[in-house]
Amino acid sequence: MHPSLKWKATAFATIAATAAFAVAGLLFASGAHSEELKHYDSSKKDFWTHPPGDWFMGDETQEQKGTHVVNTLPPPTGFTDDEIKATLSQIKLPAGFKIELWASGLPQARQMAWGKDGTLFVGSFLATNVYAVTEQGGKRTVKVVLKGMKMPTGLAYRDGALYVADIDKIYKYENPEANLDNMPAPQVVYDDLPPYPPHGWKYLAFDTNGWLFVPIGPPCNECLPPTSTAQIRHVNPANGLAETVALGVRNSVGGDFDPRTGDLWFSENARDWLGDDVPSDKLNHVTKLGEHFGFPYCHQGDIPDPKFAMGHKCSEFSPPALKLGAHVAPLGMKFYTGNQFPASYKNSIILAEHGSWNRHQFQGGRLMQISFDPDGKNIKQAEFASGWIGADGKYRGRPNDVLEAKDGSLLVADDFTGAIYRISYNK
């Protein structure tokens, strides 16, 4: 093995093993695979602030027993570049498109953001790192520029500054590309955020006015959530002012603004433990301030929650713009505005589906193209890239974010392989 590949695999293995202990170790210690069904009372503050390691198992049912997050973890040894390339050779794309490995050695890679000088910044999940990918003379280098954070999944870049969302704070780093070896001390631009770890990971997107889209998930699978959660806020990082844009949002880890209208569209992960095939995850369209999308009372627009509907009707809430399918786990998404892809992709959404865990047969693990008119009508979706679930039903990769490159190609983050891919088109 080439020394650089060996280093990447070793680094990945170290962090993957740490993550596995952080998740799987607690799960087994708590008896997650015992015969009894797991149940937690997720309505109390102590659960929100100090959740058990397997908090997401707390509504386990006999019907879905055997589904578990540990079934989706990558091998602790990580992946070599050759192994990743072998997976990419099996990815199905429309004619004229190709996918290639762009960078590796980024354990648990999450949201991506371009710096003004061409540095790609990448957040992470349990790895606690923020990475920077630089290119010189055709060679790319991965560097850890921030480490020891809580869960820095959400990144955005604007006007020479990098913004990092780390559960209960949003940090601003001025001129980061000139200081990759010694990042400047951050400024806290927003901290009116709950500290709860469950669904506390974030995704950031700037609108044209420089305000940030910030989703805040509830600290449970299904509960009457704390009033500061299950919502989307519009935050001005210049002064810390914010407004609540949407309510009744369970877990959103993706969103973008339509370049044609400025409207916010966002992905939403529905609750677990109602069945393999319900409820559907959603794509939502915000059409008015303070819109309510149903959680925890109603799911997928037409399924009242068996416990928390409490007399509410689904007609009281905004339905999804599109039902995406059960447990596909829609995460990062972007409107494609480039010119490299065919014209039919212009102003459509490319959405990363991370793939299911609370389902006996995995689904998702792919990229979808979603197109619609500027008014949100005539919406339709089509599979764009698939093949990260192998013939044996196991994951080979789990895409979670997309980002357009300057040349109109598309980068894809994969936290399962710790890699970034590039999708390009050539007539």
C-alpha cells in the first residue's frame, strides 16, 4: 500500500473505531440487542440533555425489531482509495455523466462549503473535525483545520469568512484560507440554540441577503418537543437577530433557496418506529412565515401520530411538497445553477439520500433530481446516482451532501467512506 493511502486508512480507522465505541459500545452496554423491546421516556429534560447512547431505540417495536444503527456502520479499518474507486465503478448515472474519487481521508465527511480561493471546507459528524481540501499543481491535500468540536456538521462561507454550526453555537472564522495551519479565534455569532445532542446536528445555507437558514431538530424520535426545537430559524449573523420561519419540523439536515424565487426548500426526516414503509420522508416548501409542517402531530401530511396527534387533524398543517419515501434519510441538497449539466438540470434540486437504518431492507443511499416550476407546481423526481447499496443489501457508501463546483461539476460528500466524489458531464 502506498504510504499516503496507509496513513489515510489508519486515520480513518482510528476515528471510525472511536465513533463505533461512542455509538456501538454504548448500545451493547445498554442491552440494545436483548429480547426486551427498548423504551425510553423522551419527554423529560434529563433525556434531552443526557440521552442514553441508544436514545434513538427508545420507541422500538416488535415489527421493526432487528433494525439498528450498528447495522449501518462502516468497517473500523476504513477504505483504501482502490476500494472506494471499485464502488464508484458500480454507480449508475444517466448517459454522459461520470463519477470519480475527488478526495479521501475525511472521516465522517458532512456538509461542504467553498472558500473564495478554492479551498473546500468539510464538516464532520462524530469525528469532531472540520477539514480543508486544497489543491496545488493538480494534487489535493486534506488537512484537519479545526478539531475537538462537538458535532460540526453544518458549514457555510460568505464574504471571506467560514461559519461552523456546532450544536448550540454558530462560529465565524475570518480569512480562514490564509490561516489553515493556525485558524483564527472564532467569533460566536449566534448562541440562542438548545444544547441537546439528539438531532442537534445542523445544516447551514445563506440566502441572498446574508441571513442563515438554521434547522433545529427535536431531541427525540417522537415527543412533545421543547419549544425551542422542531423549527427552522432565519438568523442574521451580523447582529444575532433571528426569526422563526417554520414550525413542526422533525429533523432537517438540508435546505437551499430557489434561485428563481428566493423561497426556502428543505428536506425532512420523518419519525422512526411506525413501520418499514411509513411514514415517508419529505421535501418541504416554505410559502409563508411561521408555517407548521406537522411534527409531532402528523406525519407525511396524512398520518396522524398514534400517540401525539391529540385530536389534531393533518389538514391543520402544511403538507409536503413531495413524499420521498420511508426512511430514505434525505440530507444535503442544492439547486443546480451551473451550465455543465444538460439544460433539464438547471434550477432543479440535487438531493442526497443518506439511506435508512430503521428498515429491514435499506433504501435510499443515492442522489435524486427533483424539478418543479417556480411556483412549486408540477414537481417530479428521478433517480440521478445510485448503487451505494450493494447486491447483498449492505452499504458501500452513504452520500449526505452535494455542492456545485466552479466548473459546473458536482461534489458529493460521503461519511461512510470518508470521501468526496466528483460528478461531471461530457456530451
